[in-house]
Amino acid sequence: MSIIPTSSVVVEPMSLILSLWTYGTTPSSTPPFPIDWKETPEAHVFKADLPGLKKEEVKVELQEDKILQISGERTREKEEKNDKWHRVERSSGKFLRRFMLPENAKVDEVKAQMENGVLTVTVPKKEVKKPEVKAIDISAN
């Protein structure tokens, strides 16, 4: 897992995450789908594994211009009267994950794309202005 430096203190992204999930009927201690969050010099990039879902079944939203929310619902396969199930391991139900975005996020330029069951959300970063350095002449006495 990557870490985000904040001055001289190092903070794990997990401590910045507001996560909430419901998936199926039983509560779980693990998220309903894995998400990677990496920071590049240009952007924060979130990758979520959502196999079997179409882009129409997933929502990506921004709340209060600072919380990235990924949600959706995986529907259960229809049961036919003559079907006999031996094992059901794939989850179904609603899911929801929230992430608090850092101050440098350009929330008006967020982009999302879905390819082969992987959702990629790119949040560009604002340019950090370097402090202006002004040289001062030293006079002789």
C-alpha cells in the first residue's frame, strides 16, 4: 500500500478512507471489492475490481467536492424452479465505498472508465505553486 506524506508525518491512505459497505445479507469485515489507490505526480488513480459488472451497474459520484463514492448493485442470478444449487459463493447485493480526497484534487476534472471488469477513476492533481524566492542584495558597511 502506498503512503501519502503530509509534511514530515506519513499517513496511510486507509486512515483517510471513509468506507461503508453492504453486500449481500451478512455484514463483512472486508470490503466487497478490492480497490487500489495510487498517487502519481499528475493524479490520484483508483482501480476497482468489479468482475461481471457493466458500467451501467456502477455509479461514481463526488459528494461535497471532497468525497469520491463508488457504488452499485450486483443482482443475484434468477433461480429456475428446477435448478438445484450446490454452492453459492459469489456475492450479490448493494455495495458502496467512499474515499476522502486530498486537498490537491481537481474535483471538476475527475474521469472514470470501465474495461474488462476494472473501474479506473482518475482524479487530476492541482499544481503546487512553488514559493517565490526573492534574492536580497547585501550591502557593505
